[in-house]
Amino acid sequence: MLARHTTVAFEGTEATPVEVQCAVAAGMPALTLVGLPDKAVSEAKERVKAALSELSIALPSKRITINLSPADLPKEGAHFDLPIALALLAALEIVPAEAVAKAVSLGEMSLDGSLVPVTGALPAAVTAGAHDATLFCPAACGPEAAWVDAATVHAAPSLAAIIDHLTGARPLEPAKAGRLPAPDATKCLSEVRGQARAKRALEIAAAGRHHLFLMGPPGAGKSMLAERLPGLLPPLSAAESLDTSMIHSLAGTLEAGGILQRRPFMDPHHTASQAALVGGGKGAKPGQISLAHNGVLFLDELPEFPRQVLEVLRQPIETGEVHVARANAHVRYPCRFLLLAAANPCRCGHLNDADRACGQAPLCGAKYLDRLSGPLLDRFDLRLEVPAVPVADLADRPAGETSEVVAARIAAARAVQSERYAGEDALVTNADLSGAALDAHAMPDAEGRKMLEAAADRLRLSARAYHRTRKVARTIADLAGVDGIGAPHVAEALGYRLVDP
């Protein structure tokens, strides 16, 4: 007897179907797993045998072989327990093989047959919908998977409940999408006193998804500004929410039954390893840059990160995706994020204050910022100094614009970009412009072009910096509500490239 079933092995956010084949043949009694299983998968046969015994289902005294195909794809994790059990039950003719063959399933199984939640239910549902199949998963995973309208999701508390459903004894109701968690309160930009130029840069960065680098002494408000960036960004679209939530589902960071409503804000500590930042480890899990997909990646104390960790960001910043290559896994994750970085000018932080700087100034500043390579800094569209705020401004200066007011301008600029780039799949914001699209949409007028060319020669801008300045000028013009890019827009954009650490 041979029964086939389809489960899902996850490779990035693209699910690769894995066919589970069960063969029962004459021979010495044994239950064998083949197809590059790891320890957790190999132990599945013991969990399945115990669960079937709990249900009073006896395995025949024959040789049973479970093949996880394709054989050259490494299998990891406990989510193969349920598909192995279903393929085995279909081979034993306990459940209809036709119904099992049209299903995708995943779930860990306890020794008593109850189903334990696993990560990755959301991308599994997407794959099931793409293959016009039903998804079987643990009850705790149902509210998450049910957000995918294209798939019918049956979430069961136990293997016995799925058997009853497949045999028609007690059909399961389709799972319903979970209740969205209440959105976290965002911090208001008006709470930051002074720093008008930094606030303006934050607005431009949010409007065009431009990478921003802030440098200033301790206590100047760099972290405060960063914490208020999520409140300025427009909400996730339905497609962006599903795309981003799938990555968080693989990482196991989704709240039970919910999907992301707000753009993610990831702020890894400077002791984070390369694998933690870009992805890797056991199972090649997504890293912080992929968890920040469609959101913000904030790197505070940027020079404190190991240089080799920072350098791996250069390619993902340009391409919007990261390839995690390991001996047993080659995984592609999307990572289209807005990079916001902050740094002190030196280790003591007071390089530009003669009364407070250490005795090694200015050499200490050069040594401290030595970890920041030129190619990495060249990828920041906006670079500016954030000076210390005078005490008088902290006490007497009136509060500035609220996040709500600034967010409205940003939303209007984003709407202009959405209309402009409608029908061009690769273009979403001004930061995505390149090639012919850059020339078509971000070419300054004659006066602005003359100013940009002169500044490029004087400042020795690289080709990348030249084009990024044009993109920033395009965003400044969008915020101003004008179609053309003039000299004032170019001048402001150039003003954010003068700071060279």
C-alpha cells in the first residue's frame, strides 16, 4: 500500500511543498523515515506511534517507510508530525486517501495525540491556497492561518478530531481569523523640543523611504526621534501586512491569531551577531533586517556594531532582499526596510565641545568612527548632525507639530508616489527609483541640474550619492506638492549630504 500526502517545508517566505509518502510492505516490523530528516523529524516516528497507540490504533507487523520528498531538501522541525500521521493513516485505509491527498498540513503532536502549535502557519495557508488545497493545523494556529482567504483552514485540537473530520463522523468548522490586537500607542513628535532640522529630515525619510544617519552628542534626542518614526509612516496595506506577517510567522513572533497592523520597528542591540541581523542559525531563520521588512530598522550606537556585521548590510540595502547561504540551506528573505542609524561623534560623545571633549580629540573621533566604511555611509540618503539642545529650549520652546500633522503630509506624498508608479511593480516609493524610471521621474529642471552637477564636482559625490540626491529632491518636491524638481529642492537635498563622519 502506498499513500501520498503533501506538507510544507519553509524556505524563506516561499513555501516549498514536501510530499510525504507512506509505503506499507511485507518484511520485518519497522517504521523508518527517509529524506534527510533532522533529529526533531526523526523523533516524529516515536511521537506518532505513541499518539496512535493512545487512539487504540495498532500498526501492522510490516515494514513501514515514510519518505519525505524531495530527498535532497533538508527537513527540520516538529511540524512534520501531523502529515506523517495522516499519510500513515491513509496508507492503513483508516482515513480516505483522496481527502488526505488534497490537503496541506503541519503540526507537532504530543504523545496523547493532541496537536501543539508550530511556526509558519501563515505561509502554509498561502501555499495551500495556491495549490487549491485544504490546510490542517493545530487549533492554536487556526486564527493566524485563517487570515488567508484563498485557503480553507481546519484547525483541530488533536489527531482524533482530524480523523473524525476525514471520516465524516464529526466535521470540523473552518477556522476564523483571529481578532486583531489593539495597536500600540505611538509617541508624538511634538514631545521632541527643538531639532527642527532633524524633524524635517525624519519627515523626508518617511515620505520617500530614504535611509537616515543622525550623528550628535549624548542626550541630543537621536533615540527620541527614532522612536517617533513609526508614528509618521502610513499604515500597512493589506498586501504588505500579509507579506510582512509571513516573515514574523516563520520567526514565531506574531501575536496569537493576529497579523501585523503597524509597520515593524526593529532595534537590535549593538551586540547582535551577524546571524541575528541578517538571518541564519538552525533552520536559517529570518534576521532583524527581514523582520523589519516594510518597516524601520534602527541601529543605535552604529559604530559599536562589529564592522563585519555592518558590512553585510550593504547588499540588502541595495537589493531589498537577503540570501542566507548555509551548507544545508539556501534561503531568500525580503528585507525592504528604512534604515535609521544614530551615532555619537566619538567615544565620549563630546568631540565638538571644547570644554567637555577628552584629551584625545580629534583623534578619538576618527578612531571611533573607523568601523563605518565609506561604501556603507554612501548608502545613507540623508546625513546630518543633531546638536545638543539648549536648556532654554527645553523649558520655554513651545511644542512643535504633532505626529498626526506630519503624518498627514507624509501620507499625501506617499499617495502621489503610489499614483505616479501605478502599474510599475518594482516601484513603490521614490527610494526605489533606478535607471530609466529615475530619469523619467526625478530629473531636476535646468537650474537644479546645474546646481547638482556643480555640487557633485565640489563635494566629489559618487554616482550612487548623485542619484540618491535626486531621489531625495523628488521626495522634497512631493512634500511641497509640486510636479517639477527645482533648485530649492536640490539645494535642500544636498544639505543633507554635507556631513561626512
